[in-house]
Amino acid sequence: PFIKDLNNICFNISHSKEWVVCAFHYLSLGIDIEYIGTINLKLAKRFFTQEEFNYIQQGEANKIIDRFYEIWTLKESYLKKIGVGITKGLNTFTIRKTDKSICVLNCEEGNHFVKVNDVYFKQFDFDENYKLAVCAQKNDFCDEIIVHKINDIIKDI
């Protein structure tokens, strides 16, 4: 989305249960928030790449749900940043997450993956029941989330 007559401001919105989140920048970006609920690993196997599915299943069993929602929010924020939403197949690209970095690899002809340049991610931990990820063209994210209560927003309307 964009704001009419303000060409230098881009924004993106996401919501899940009790949270609505918004990110602003002068370049395109995407944001996604998801409530951490139950998951069906058959869906992850079907819609995620094998690398992502392996990441979700590695390590402690009680972290599988967290890793699923990490990958989901990273994928969704990337799709929103490039402006296609979920219409692009979730298994046409992979999110590679390590302890030190997060990157996107697009599936190219011949079924091999090529790194996408100028894509940066930041994950925020602000509510233990949610995962939140932002994807942007520049690596200049803010360090904090500003929370506004709905009553403070609508009182001026």
C-alpha cells in the first residue's frame, strides 16, 4: 500500500488476534505478525521447502512451533515486501535462518536456489504468544516497537 501524494513513505500492516502492527520506511517493506497456536506439520511439509522443514524440526521438540512461526512470519513479510502476497508459491523460495543471519533464496530453473540481494530481516520479541518479522530493502531497522493502545488512537477521531 501507499499514501496518496506521499511518494517517499511506504508502509505495511499485519494483524493477528489482539495485535495490529504497522511498519514505515521510504523503501518497500513487509511485516507479519502471527499468534503462536497449534500447527499441522503436514502443511509445513507441503508448503515449505525441505530446508525450511528441516530447520523447523531440528533441535528441541518444544521449539518446533516457535520455529514454524519464525519461518512463516519471515516468508510472509518477504512476500509482502515484494508486493505479491501469498499468491507466490511458498515453496518457490526458501528462508535460510542461522544464528547469525537470515536470507532469501529463490528457486531458479533446474531447481537450485540463488540468494536474493538487498533483502534484510528483523524479528522482534515483544509478546511471548506472537512472532513478528519485518523484511526491508535496507538493513536500518529500529530497535524498539512503539505500542499504542486503541483508546489513545481513537480518542482523537
